[in-house]
Amino acid sequence: MDFEDSPQDAAFRAEVREWLAAHAKPRGGPNDWSRNSEHPDYVENCKQWQHTLYEGGWGAITWPVEYGGRGLSGWHQSIFNQEAAGYDVSTGAFAVGIGMCGPTLIAHGTEEQKQRYLPALIRGEEVWCQLFSEPEAGSDLAGLKTRAIKDGDEFVVNGQKVWNSGAHQSDWGILLTRTDPDAPKHKGITYFLVDMRTPGIEVRPLVQITGHAHFNEVFLTDVRIPAENVVGDVNAGWGPTHTTLANERTLIGGGGGHAATISQIKELAKQCGRDQDPVIRQDIARAHTRIQIMRFMNLRVQTASSQGKLPGPEASTLKLFLSQHQSLTGDLVMSLLGTAGMLAGDDAVDQGHWQLTFLNQWSSKIGGGTDQIQRNTIGERVLGLPAEPRVDKDLPFKDLAGARK
């Protein structure tokens, strides 16, 4: 594992630092817009920043040059992310589009699809969402029931999706449907690109425990999608799906999205008069240790990327460790706040930022595959444990109990 930048990496990092210093505002505190996806101007600010990145040649560092990228490695993207973490900027609204949809289209899309969708993405013009999970097909994604039936040059889609981040603010979505109920559940799935303004699409925000509505449920009623919007082949959507999910895990686990920095936690401890408490000091030391462990885990993934290797099960290890860290850090900051942790808004310390840190921890345990799914992956692919029994793997989907209406 490489712990230090090579001379070439150091030169790249210096280039990034110089450009960011000239084009971005340093972060000023926990209430910067870039840390709050519920900020009223969050999406518009993300669009503006993504367009600034595009104009500067940083819009999608790992994408091929012919599609607007630099053709560099994930290691270079990580260096950029590390440096950008100190600035009040974000491309969070484009996490699905640039982080997941873009790489999937580059790997599986037609040339027409690439030319139509990738330029608009990299310029910050179109926001995308992910329409995968369903009420009865979350962790078991291949159990999805949303149907797409061919009708001439179109597919007619009916079904329901849920936990769709940012669907209410999105222009396009990546959609999984069942197109062959006679095939085993993993083989009768088709991957679509869908315009979210298509008649028959209804988006209903879901209010979370935080009081915000980041997630949505989406209902599709006789939605017509052109056949040209199929990614890959009909009934062979599981391949593109794997590409999307692999990028999602890497995005979540390696995005540097720690619940809080050590300097912020130390400052909060001082504000609350707890910085001399020996138990609290031990908890802060443990948080520091976890952050350093995650840094080393990220370096392992980045080293593999710099050598042209694809991330393996270590992406699941990193994501699982991140969710555990956020949970423990959430408990720590609430312990620091004490009874003040029950306050919200202007009455709370830092306008309630820390309460949201605590409440948001559960999203990392679910998004991109639950903690339990990550443990299965680690057990089977790293530890060599026997695979989970999958008695339904080769049966026609229509014969499964969950497929019956």
C-alpha cells in the first residue's frame, strides 16, 4: 500500500490546490451549504459548482477523454476529493448521475446514449436519481416486481419504487424492471433510462426522522419508455446493475463523508465544557483512531486503483466500517450535548447540526447495501465462508412466493 504521493501525484495535488484556491470558498463551519442537502439552494449550488468543474477540466476526472473526462485513475479523483473537502463546495446532487449512471453508461451504453446523456451530466445540466429498491425488494433487489411490457417501439411500465434519493429534484432516473417473469429472478430484469417528466410518474416525498424529505417513493402507472432507452440488452439488466452498485459502494465508503472531523468534535467538547472529562477524551481518541483506520482503508483502495485494479470486497469492508463509525460518532456527539441534544433549530448548538449527525447515521447502514449484506459479502468473498442458501436462484420468477399478487 502506498502511503505517500509519488512525484507525479504530488504535482497533480499541487495543481488541484492551486485551482481550488482560485475558484472555491473555504469551509467556514458545520452550517456551510455543502454539508446540508436540505439547504434551499443546495441543488442549484451543486449545478453551478459542477459546471465550474466542467469548465476547469475537473468535471469527471476518471471518465474517458472522449466523453469530457481526463482519463485518469480513481486515485486522482481521490486526491481531488481530499483537497476539495476543505472548501464549501459539493457535487452531491450528481452522486447518482456522475458517480453511478455515468460509469454504467460508459461500460454498457450505446454510443448514442453516451453522446446524449454524458455531456449534459458533466456540464451540470441534468440531475439523476436511482429507481431500484421496492417495498418488497430492498436487500433482495432481484425480487423486484415492477413490470415493463413491450408495445411496439416502447415499453409500458407499471410498479412502485421507494427510498429514491432526490427523485423529487431529478430530471432523469435509472430504472430496473422485470421484463420476463418466466426467467429466474436475476435474468429477467431490464435496465432503463427514464425521463422523470414522463406522464404516469408520481413522486411522493418521504419525511424522515430528521424532519426532512430527502427520500421518495415513486409510482409508475402506464409509463411509456422508448426501447432506445434500454441499457445493455433486454432481460440482461443484472450486468449493468452490478456496475452501478459497485460504483455506489465505492462512492459511499470512499467519499470521505465522515460524520465529523476530530477538530469539530474537540471544539464541540470545549463548547459543552466536557473537554477535560477523561471518558470523553478516550471516546474522542477512539474516533480519531477510526478516522485514521478509514484513511488507511481508503489508501488500500486507491493504491489498487492507481495500479489499474478494480476494487474488490474491500469496498464492502470500507462501507461497513464507515457506517459503524458514523453510529459511534453520533452517540459521542449526543453524549457531549447532554440534555441540549433535545433542542433543534436556532435553540440548539450549531443550529442543530449535531442532532442531524446523530439521526442521519441510519442512512449509511442501508444505502448501497445494508450492513448485513456487506457482512455476507465479506464472509463469502474474503473469509471463504459457505454462501447463503439461495433456493430460489434458478426458479422462474413467476413461481416464487414473493412474485404472487
